[in-house]
Amino acid sequence: MHTRRSFLRTSLAATTAILADVSSVAAKERPVRLGTNPSSVRTVPKSLSDAYVDGVKFLTPDAVDYATAREVYNAGILTQPKIIACCTSETGVQRALERAKAENWPVAVKAGGHSFEGFCLNDDGLVVSVSPMREMQLDPKTGILIAGAGCRLEEVNQFLLAKGRFLPAGSCRTVGLAGLTLGGGYGMFARKWGLTCDHLRRIKMVDGTGTIRDSKDEPDLLWSARGGGNGHFGIVTELTFNTRAAPAQFSSWKFRVYKLDPKRATALLETWFEATSDLPNESFSAWIMNGSQVTVVVTTIGSREEKGLVAFRRRLAGLTKKMTSGGPTSLKRALSWYYGEQGPVYFKNASAGYYKEMDDIRPALPGIFEEVLTVPGLIFQINTLGGAISNGDVEGAYPHRAFPYLGESQAYWESPARAPVLQEAAGRMHTHIAQAGVTRHYANYPDLAFKDWPTAYYGAENYARLQQLKQRYDPENRIRHPQSVRLPD
């Protein structure tokens, strides 16, 4: 089985948008059928299945289940909330907010725990965890999926693929569906079908005042949920999606190049940018540099012999020393190749910016390559977007559709003592990127060091609109984290 670290170093690496839960709350689940509907299933965490009152269970740091409920994917996040409210219903969320208001505590929202910067926790308040809310229902006639906010990607895939359906998303098994969607949600299938948030058609939310909201009655709420991020002004409890017919097959290729210097790495990246411009929308590619090695991944759910895909493989084969391929195989089997480690893991992962072409990032490459070549554990990756992401007409807060590439920086270490070296190197990398004029970033890959994060994540116009919604739904700023939407001045 691949660990997440080896996966990231040799394959696709974090093509998921984050904010998910790896809590071992999910590790001891049992499926429970609801009524007689075979298209409905709920997973109930055994460790938290008792002691709920009005749909909520309050955990203090001395509670047996507290550590399990607090656990997040980033092992370096040590935040310790005063109270974690594990909720199984909208009523439970309302009770949690009532307590937070009575105590004048800030509220953070935890669907899962994949927030790279730990925005799903806080040190001085209450965390509303919707992790136990895991019910799923599929209408077999329409393909409409209704999912609780605590669902994880692996269980969503298993549930849908068994019925011949699929929801385009990322690749990490433990990422939370809610956070993934609210920040955008991209992966190997987005060029064909669009972002995960493009498939969102309805949400239910308890706002900062404790009022239950439904986007069916408030279209602005749906707009904000399509890429406007989370933890801003409400706790989403339920999401409704359009799903797709599951692809018949999946194929992939990996090309590896060793002992690169900056000149050769630049030439290889130039070729990759040129070659990806002709990829069919059924295909996805990532360029991953780890030390002096580059791995290029390309996948497809279409024909292996499509003209643009064949041309891509030929160009890469002429520049690389090693090529391996996988498939064609079923999507169910292929997804397991990319699921990665359960976690927690010591790491630093952040957006390295959106690009329209190589020239956007070219001025930063000498500095980036110097860091990656000299600091073991540091990774620089670029992923393909475009396709249906750019061509779609879905109304939503995600503002980066014109950019066909997304970069990310990653750093991994085994011991906390190693963290400062890698974090400082990642910081220098981001300085090079900023100095190159790259200012747009993916909200699901946040970094506390981003100076103008509202514009970087959402664009000035969209952020102003999100601020108006903050005023409407959370006028006391009860729900907040270090990069949550602020109340308007």
C-alpha cells in the first residue's frame, strides 16, 4: 500500500481540495440501512453513537472521545478547543451554537480535518463537528445524491460506484466532501466534467445565529457554496449533487526523469506545458518535482489512443528514462491507487498559484528549483485544469476558471524537529512566486502567509459579495478562523 508521502513523491500528489476528516471517529463505523430504501445508507461512528442529547454530544479535553474527535490530517496542528460539539442533526448544531453564544465563544467548523492550516479547530472556543452526519441517499432515476456534511470521499465513491454513478472530486480517501466542495473541488476528472462544486445543486445550513437556511429558498447561499470556502458564516449540514454515469475504464502513465539540474528541469517543464495544451478533456496531468527527480503523471477516462494523448506520451517518452503504465481498469480499482495514507502526517502544503502559461511562473523557477534541489522533503507540483472548468457556465463564487494550471508546494518530514527547515524553505519558495507576480491562489490550499488572501482566494468582487452574506448570516462574527470572511467595514 502506498503511503501518502510516497504517493505524493511519485504520483499525483494532493489533487484533492482539502478540509476533510481523518479522525478515527470514522475508523470504527458500521453501515446502517435506513428503512427499506436500498439507495440509502448511513455510517454511524460507534465511539460516538451514544450520549447524544438533542443531536449533540459535548466533549471536553478530559473526555474519552475528545482526542478522536479533535484529530486532523496535519499532525503538526496542535490546537486544543475548549469544547468539541459532535452533531448528528441540524438541531444538534443549533444547540452547539446556543452554547457558544451563551459563553461568548468563537466557533470553528470541522467536517473532517484536512484543513492544511487547521482552520477547523480553535484554541479558545467551540468546534462544531459534523463528522457523524454521514447519511447518503441516491435517487436511481435522476442520479441525485443527498449527502450529510460528514461524508468522506472514499465512502462516497464506494456508495456511488456500486450503483454505477460517480461524483467528480479529488483523490485522497479521507478528504471531507463538504470542505472539498465548498472550496471548489478539483481532481483527475474536472477537465471532463467540471469542479465538484459545479455539481452542487442545493445545501442546507445552520447560520451563525442558529437559523436553519436552505439554498432552495436563498440562491445566494448556493452561489457562496460553489467555491466560496467554509467556516465563514454557517455550518453546512446537507449537500445535494448531480452525479455522473461512472466511466467505463481508467488508464494512467508515469514518466520519470532523474538527476535533473535547473536547466534540464526548465526544459522538461517547457515541454510539459506545450504538450498539455493538446490533451483531451478526458485526461489529466501533473508535473511533480521532488529533489532532482521529476515525475509526470497523465490519466484518462477516455480512449488510450486519442490523438492528443498519444502525442503527449510520445513527447514525454522522448525526454524521460522510465515510463510505467496502468490500466485500462475499472474506476473502482484505479481510485485505490491514489487514496494515500490515512494520516495524520507531518506536512506543509499550500497553493503555489494559478497560471495561464509557463511564462507566468518562469521568473520564479530559478528560486523554486534551488529550494527543491537542496532541501530534501520539498516538492513543487503543477496540475492541469481547463476543459470543463473553464467552459462551464455554473454560477458560483469560484473565481479562477480562466486559469488552466494550478501549482502547489508541499513539504513532508518525519520528526517535528525537521519542521522549521522545511517550513522556511516553503516560505522562500512562496516569496519567489509572489515576486513573479503570481497572486491568485486556491482557497482549499491556504497559507497563513498570504498577505491579500481575500483577493487571492476569491477575487475582490466576489469577496465583497461574500462579506454581505457574512453580514446577513453571521452578524456577530461567531463563526470564524484566521482567514474567514470578515464583516464589511
